[in-house]
Amino acid sequence: MQEVELKLELAPDDADALAAAGLFAGDPQVIHQQATYYDTPDHALAKAGFSLRIRHDGTARTQTIKAGGTTAGLFVRSEWEMPVSDDVPVLDDATPLPAMFGDVLAKIIPLFTVENQRQIWLQDGIEIALDRGRVLAGDREATVCEVELEHKEGDPAALFALARRIAASVPVAPGVLTKAERGYRLINAAPSPTKAQRVVLTPGISAGEAFTVIAQACLRQFGLNAPLVIDHQDGVALHQARVALRRLRSALTIFKPILGDRREPISRHLRWLAGELGKARDLDVLIGRTTDDTLRDRLITARAEAYVVASAAILSQRTRSLMIDLVEWIALGAWQGSTAEDDLRHMPAREFAAGTLDRLRRKVKRGGRNLADLADEPRHDLRKSAKKLRYAAEFFAGLYDRKKERRRRKRFISALADLQDELGALNDIAAAPQVLRSLGLESEASPASAERKALLQAADEAFDGWIDTKRFWR
């Protein structure tokens, strides 16, 4: 069975306001749930993309195995469900687990528990479930508060219309964590910044389907890092949140032949959000480079203010609305029904990727000629082109997974990353005076400017090294 739903997270204090807002007709059905999640001590099931739970709803017990993963707000996965008589998992051949894990299943133990009160409404073909509960793992505990909207019948766009009415009533954001993922994060150390994870593109996937998977992965990375920016002013999380936005903007450009001009309004809002976060990132970089204690103190003060701006941008109604708009646009946008790009949208993703990677590679190759003599602006353009090529190579990596392709791909991306690092260091030096001037510190010495010559030489060598790598897609 395939399940599709939109999940929205909200603060516990806002749950009562939402329930009382009059958006949901009639009295809700109230269910008290308790679910225990099982896995091996080394989390073999989770690593393979599975979750296993036994849930109590009153006196009934139901075992559920779910496979697949989450995107941003949208959850699409396969599941196997059956009634059970007790809290011992039934792992027979009616599920995929014995064939996949074999004797490993003998090691399965209970890992964590989810206690939850669920209120359920059904209206206009949409099931609305408001969950308020907690995840318990040993002596650790985390709060869960979210509303799930599941499309049952009718126009799927109605689900997003309801989501916007909810967002107008209380602050919400697309959820990126399942309850199972919350439990695993609780077992592990404190939440840490999330780097881009490998995008899984299955053989035979179309170019349009590939864009959907890639864009949702970018939104998920942003959603996982944003709370750490707000709660902890975590510099690495802020950097990864910006990486997620850059990757998404790059995906919009890479897939322009399919998306057409429909991507422009989305891209404009993403550019604004990235800019709001960029102010804090610039200061993080500058603080890491300066050796002047007085200047460092002034930059740290400015950093605190910049993180207030970044957090306000993430929490703003503009961003909350943008995230819901993005989830809908990726899943149901007009680009999916356009006849003008119909052939491209249905083209095999591997074919689309090869042409795209060739084009981006040529652009980087042209832009890097005489690199050591380039002025700051064209060198910055080269950096952006190299970054876009690297993102594209990472997006499409799963389409080229034969042994020879994997070997070439690893070398190609590694060489491109080396070039990108050198160009990034040069850009940091070039941008430092402007950042200082914006803070009224133009009289201060520009940090690390003496490194420029050595970095230019290193960038030139990195470019030559990248040119010598073979394409993995041909």
C-alpha cells in the first residue's frame, strides 16, 4: 500500500489554539496510542531504511513495518501491517525482513516508545490527525506535536489549501522527521548538523521524477538544520542550511529545460532566504580567519545580531509559506502538466543527466582558462559554475553506479571539491573588506590578504587536476 500525507510541525502551546480555531468540522475522534519501536542494537533496520513498531490503540495491537523514507513534509513509503496478540514482533515471510536480514532479526530488541494522543477529523476527503505526545528512550524524552493531513479522495490540492489555512491560524512548518526518526535521534547524541545525503534515483526514473526526488531531499536537509540555527546559533548547521538552499536553487537551474519560467517566483524567495542567512555565515568565516582580538570581539557581537536576523527569517511567515508552497509545487506544480516540456519531463533521467553534466562541465572548463589572472568577479562566477557542476554530479551519482562509473565519479567529484575549496578561500578574502565596511570597520586591516598569491596558485593547480579527471557519465 502506498501512503501519501503532508506533515506539519507546530509548537505544543499552539496545538490547543489550532484545535479551537474552527478549521475542522465536528468533534474529533480521540485515540490514545502507545507504540514501541524495535531494531537491532546497531540499528540494522534503520540503516536499511525500515522501521518496525507495535502500536497499542486501546486493547488492539498492530504491528507495522515501513520502508522508504521521508521527503520534506511529504511522506511516501510502502508498509506492511498486521494485528498481533502481544508485544513480540511477528517476523515471517509476509514481510520483507526475513529475506533481507536473515539471522540478524534474532537480535531485535525494543529501543524506544512513543506515547501519543491523536485527535482525528475527516472532512472534504482529507483525514486530519493532530498528534500530541512524547518519545521516550531510557531517561531521555522529546516532545512530539504535529498535524498530519492525508489525502483520501478528491483533488489533492485541497490538502495544501487546508495546510495554508492552518498556517494562517498558527505557526507551522513542514515536518521532516517521522516519529521513528525522532526516537533514533533521541537515542544518539544531541542533534547535529545534517550534511546533504545521497539522493537515491532508481534505474529507469524519468527526468521529472528525478527533479522531484532531488528537490525534496534539499528541503529535508534545510528542515533538519534550521532548528539548530534557531535554538543554538550553530554555525555548522547554518552553513548546511545554506548549502541546502543553494542545492535547491541549483536544481531549479539544472532542470530549467523541464521547469521553464515557472521556477522564477520560487527561486526569488529562496534567494532572499539564503541572503538573510548569508550575513551570519560571512561573519562566521571572518571570525575564523581573524587574529586581531579587538576585531574578533566586535565581529562576535555582530555575529549574535546576525543570528537573530537569520532566526527571524527562518521563523517568518514568508518562509513558512514558502516551505508549504514548495512542497505543493514540487508534488503538484503546473510544471508537471505542461505539454511544452512533456518529452523532456519523461526523458530517462540518465540521458538528461549526461547532457546536463556535459554542458556544465564545458562552462567550468571555459571559465577556468587563465584562472590565475582572473579578476575577482569572473573568478567568483567560475566558483558558482563549479559548485553547480558538483551539485549536479552528486544529484545524478546514483544513476552511474557501475564499478567503473563509481571509481571515476569519486575522482571527478573529489577533484571538483578541491577546486571549489580553493576558489572558496579566495572568495572569502575578496569578500572580507565588504563585510567589514558593512559593519563600519573599513579602517581595520583585511584579514589574511597575503594568502592570495598562494591560493591563486593552488586554485590553478586544482583546476588542472580536475581537467585531467575523466567524465563518469560517458
